[in-house]
Amino acid sequence: MQYVNLGKTGLKVSRICLGCMTYGTSKWRPWVLDEEPSRVFIKQALELGINFFDTADMYSNGVSEEIVGRALRDFARRDQVIITTKVYNRMGDGPNDRGLSRKHILDAIDASLRRLGTDYVDIYMIHRWDYETPIEETLETLNDLVRAGKVRYLGASSMWAWQFAKALYLADMHGWSRFVVMQNHYNLIYREEEREMIPLCRAEGVAITPWSPLARGFLAGNRTRDKKGETTRANTDAYAHELYYRDEDFTIAERVVEVANKRGVKPIQIALAWHFNKPEITAPIIGASKPHHLPDAVAALDIKLTEEECKYLEEPYVPRRILGHS
């Protein structure tokens, strides 16, 4: 395993982050694994040297946090793992059970800590931008969590670059803890982040940990124009069909398969190697639901794509509307 600093911080994280939305309860989504099979993948990740785990309060309505917390307590020392969780999405029926108000953040962090079974999280992320709460209120509250020791670093997920720039500026102006990592939507068939967000993060020394680096499995090489795919997720993930499935998306996926066949590796390894070959990318967030998923991802760390291969993979891309901010 390779380890790198999280942006300009001194925190060392594995170059692969295990995304834990897959672990929780199948009652939430049919493709989600229940606890016992989930624990197998968390243990496998640790054995492969992965120390970086990403979950959120909304995943399986809190069950993901519970499963991740129990597994990490059983299989690892708390000080040897980096746990990320998130706040913003609705967690109840009340008017204050969502968003980034001071009230909801303070309630949400305590609930997440209880479910995770820990007294702090390494990285606490705002899952989306809250248009109903002043960002100053959110930032001051997050800073209070850092000062209280409940949170060690702060992060943010998909938003407009101007919003992220405003948050960084306000944090600096007030002397508050600033966001050190951006978790954005980025892969071979969604590259709109290259216009503003990635250059902003590069300039500010903010780590980038992309979600959906394999386009929710679209780049695995098992989607075709005449059928959805072979897995349960491929056939039940309506959100993926909102994000992808354009003709040019299939062209890019076909090129991924072509490059993989020439190299004698798997398509997902080429799609991930594309990320690993970009110096601004810290650690893609990778889900795993089959025994070979994580070993394949680790092996991709050693694949060095040529400039010609990268150009060939990127060439069919066509600009698209912004996706993933809500």
C-alpha cells in the first residue's frame, strides 16, 4: 500500500479509501450488504494496508456507521485508522433533522459518534451545501467541534467552486479550522470538476478524494448499450442512470476495456490507474462487494498509464451539465 499526506496536513492516508455506503442493510438499498458480509471486506481492506474509511450518517440510516464502527473496533486499533463521516442529509422527520445548522450539526456529530463507538472522527464532512443556513454558522460550529476534540479535520463534498472558495476564505478570515479535503464527483466519464474545483483545490493545497471513481460500476466493462448490466446494483441503481449512460459514456467505457485488454489487466484497474496517475488526486473512494474488488484496486496502484493512453481514454469526452451537487 502507498500512503500520502492528506493535502497540506500531516495526516497520512492510504491511496485507496474504502467507501462504506455498500455496508449497512439491504432494507435501505437492495445492493447493500448486511453486517456479516460487510465485515469481511472491512477486514480485507485492513489486511491490504488500507487505513482510510469513508461513511456517512445517511448510509443505511445510520446502520453503516454502526457496522463500520464495530468492525474497526474488532479488527484494528482506533489510532491506526482514519474514519470519515458526513452530515447534511435528512436523519429524521423533524424540521431540524437535516442541513448544516448549528443545532443539526451538534446533534448529528453526537449521534454519529455513538453509532461509530468512538469519541472522535478523524474527518467530518459536510455532505452537501446548505442553501438555508448561513455558511458562517456552519463553519463556526464545525470549528467548535475541532476545538472540542470531537473532530480532527474538516472536509466537504460536491458543491460549486465559488462556494468552496467562499468557505475557505471565511475560515481564514475568522481563524476557524478550514476544509482540508474535497470529496467530489470525478471519473473518466464525468470530468466537469477539471474546470474550476480541481484547480482551486490544487492552488489551496486541499486533498481530493473523488467519489464514484468507477462511475458507479459503469467503467467495470459490464455495461452495454442494450442492457443495464449483470449485477444487482447495475439493475437497481436508478441514480446511475441519471448520471451516466450517454453514447459517449459507452465509447469511453469501451476504450477502457480496450486498453485493459492490451495490458492484460481488468477495466476497473485502468479506470483507477487513470486517477492514480493524476498527482492532484489523493485517494479515490472505492466500494467493494466482491472478493477481488480491493486486491484489483491495490494492483492498479502499480499501473503507470502512458500519455498516449490517457489521451486515448479522455478524447471522447463531451462536456455535460453539472451532476452530483444535490
